Amino acid sequence: MSQTIPVGAKIGAGIAAALVALYVALSVFMVLPASAAKAAVSPVLQVASPYFAQKWDVFAPTVLKNNQKLQVQVMWRDAAGKPVKSEWLDVTGIEESSIPGNPLPSRISKVSWNLIKTYYTRYLQLTPEQRATVKDTFIKRVDGGFGAIPNAVLADKLLQQGDSILNVNRVLRSDGIVKEYLTYFTTAYYDQDIERMRWRLYQSRPNDFDHRLDAKEQFKPQTTTFGWRQVTDKVDPKALAAFRDVTERYGSR
């Protein structure tokens, strides 16, 4: 005795078969070389592309497009009291050198990367006038020498250029943290009493995936330089010893 198939089941099966056939047809057209037939259905392929094409964000939805590095230049005085200015030092590059071949690298490998990321994010939240102030020097002349401009003075100036005290406090706090970290790092690296420093964010971006094999670079590196800061932090010998260990193992002069 034969069983009658409901009309609804037949309609559902027909729709499913049509969808499968459409999916297979589009998949075939996606991988076919350029042709008149493919050109004829190109509008449909463009609409369907997001559902068929595989991109890197399938594996890493928040994949980074920029490589960021914190670089620093410092000044100290030699035995005769003459100022000595260093070349730009790639702090992030030194930290990252601890990663290759190490399945469990030290947390030091991302400290400067995290610092400059937070600092730059807070910097971008400022007004254009405030940004110009933050990029300027934070040093003033005092008694025939130089000293740091107090944070209270900097805060007052920045608040005259924008009304968000929260953004001002955040960027000045980050500025102090970056300066303190770089004070320890450069004191250990150069084995000198650092008098002042300035730092910059170096950003580079690799070619997009479609241009990964091109010899020509799509994007030029960019740098954002922040002016000289007077070193006022007292260096703790125990903390400095940890930095010496890192710079001796991974740094090279």
C-alpha cells in the first residue's frame, strides 16, 4: 500500500533542492576563470560573495592591520658634562625578540606595545589643539638649567583647549607611565643617568592580502613623535636589575 506524500513536504523538498542547486551553481561560477558566462552573472556573484568568499577574519575577527612600535630617544651627560643624544631605540623590537622559539614568552614582550596603544588611544580623544600641546616639549628653563613642567600647569593649559577633564587626566597619567617605563628601560640599556627623553609611535602596515605578493608597498610607515620630557623618576635599584636582565639578554648595542 503506497503512502501519499503531503503536498507541503513536496513543496519543501522542491525549495530545498532549488537552493542546493543554486548554491552549487554559484560555487562553480566563483571558481571558474573569467568568461562571458561568468561576466553575465557577475552582479549575482557580487551579492553572494560575502557568503562564499573566505577572508582572514574567519580565523581572527579582530585581526590587526597595523604594526605598532614604541621607540625612544634619550639624552644624558658624559664625564665632562656635555650632553650626549642617543639614536632612536626600538623598545618594542627588543621586547619582541624574546618571542621567537619560545612557546611561553615573558610578559615583557608586550609591555611597550600595550603602553603606546593606550597612550595613543587617549591622545586621539583630545582636541586638535590639545594634541599639539601633548606633542610639544614638557620642559621649561629653571635656574639656568631645565626642569619638568608640573602636571597641574599642563592640565590647566589642556583644559583651556578642551573641556574634558577626564581625557586630560587620562593622557597625562599615560604620559607619566610611559616616561617612567622608558626611564628604567633606557637607564638599563645605556647604563647612564638619563636626563631627558622623547618617544614616538612607529606604525607600519603590510600589503593587503590581495597584494601580498607585490614587491611595491601599498602603505608608507608613519611616525607620531612626542616632545622631550625631563626625567624626574627615582630609579629603584631592584626594579632596574630586572630591566638590566632583559636588555642584556635581548638588547644589542
